Amino acid sequence: MFVSKLADSDAEATETQVWLDFCRGCGYLPVQEHRRLAAGYDEVGRMLNGMVAAPEKFLPR
């Protein structure tokens, strides 16, 4: 169940990245701000993927 929720979270973060790209493309978001926000979501994705790869590190013993 834990890994399933992590996968859901990763999907939501990816969707947000798509919306950031859309906002930049429409001119609603300056390029620098897009880069800053996208970098943050890249980091979130890396963390979530690391947790999916080794969920036992994050579960109570």
C-alpha cells in the first residue's frame, strides 16, 4: 500500500510539471520561475523514486 501511495504521489508531481510547462508555454509563468519550480519537482520525483526503490527504509520496524 505504501508503494502504491508513493506511485500516486509521483504521478501527481508529474502532472504538476505538465501544468508548469503549459503555464510557461502560454506566457503565464516567466522562464526563470519555471526553471526554479521544475527543478523542485525534479527533486521531488527523485526522492519518491528512491523511496519506491527501497521502501523498507521508510517503514516502521
